[in-house]
Amino acid sequence: MIDFHTHSLLSDGELLASELARRAEEKGYRVIGMTDHADASNLEFTITSIIKACADINKNWKIKAIPGIELTHMPVESIKDAVKFARSKGAKLIVAHGETPVECVIPGTNKAAILSGVDILAHPGQITMDDAKLAAAKDVHLEITARKGHSLTNGHVVNIARKAGAKLVIDSDSHSPADLITKDFAERVLMGAGLDKKEAEAVFANSEKLACRLLDIRKLV
């Protein structure tokens, strides 16, 4: 399993980064993205802390941990600078908290995040065709999520992504150990969103390619 969207107790998760990675490894994970929530108030501290944890994990364990961040509920005008700052501080993976139907995300966040060059637009809700086409052009991956509430628009995201040619990934958006998912469960979520088995395998392939790029390796073992 490759999962780019998880949270430790550096934001609103329940576990230290190391325990999160350990529990994920026991669940069958090969790669985990550590993407705690951040805005201007905690961006530098969170990135610096998670980089240290990921370095320790990667040095000693088989699972690969990618240090990242989830830019969350930020003013749309600030997203571009936040992405640039996060990358300058060493974040390898940048996720944007998209316009989920269950939170009051500022309209225009999806487009601003895509234009800013994030890696993944999480739970993008009722994303428009124009924004999905922009994501395809900018190589921004759209997320199918296993998280309750956010997952209400998975079917819409699949339908729009198909038409726009946008790449999909599937993530857990884990906040607790119980949120971590197996690959079999991820496949069921994908097929429940309207993908067939071949299309689901293409989503897993997207995740593998993205993981290799972010880890700067040719192939996952």
C-alpha cells in the first residue's frame, strides 16, 4: 500500500510519526506520506520536525516515509507562497486540503492549489471540469479518499478525472490507527467510486510512479 495522506500528533492525528509509520508497515504499507495540517502559523516547525522523523524511519526500517505537509484552510492568496516556502524547507510532498463537501473550505482553493503546483489535491469535492483539466495539465494528482465524509464526492471526482484526463491516487487521510487501510480495501473504495479493476490498477500505478519520483528512486522494492 502507498498512502500519501496521513496525520501525526504534530497536527490532529493520534500518534507520533514513528508509531504511525510502524503501524502502517504492519498493515502492509510500503510508502507513507507524513502530511500534517499546516498554515502560516506552524508550517516551518512542522516540516522541520517531520523531516527529522522521516529520516530516522527511513534509516532503520523498510517502510519509506516521505516528509510532507497538507496546506489547510489557508487564504487562497497565500497558497502559492506557502508551497514555495514548504519546498524551500525540504518538504518532498505537498498536499492541499481541497474543497471537500463537509467543511467550509474557501471557494477557489482547488484552483489556487493546482496553479501553485501542489503534488496532490486532497478530497477535491465537486471539482469543476476546468479545474480538473488544469490539474491534468499541471500534473497534479486528484485524490480518491477513504475518509468518511470527504469520500461523499469520490464518484464525482472519478467521473470528472476520466473526462479531463487527470491522474488519480487513493489515500486514507488517516488520523488514527483505525484509519489505515489495506490495498484490498483501497481497491474496494476505488471500485465503489465507479472504477473497474483495470482502472483501479492504474490508480495504484500512479501512486507508485509518484512515490518513486518523490523518493528519487527508480523502483520500489
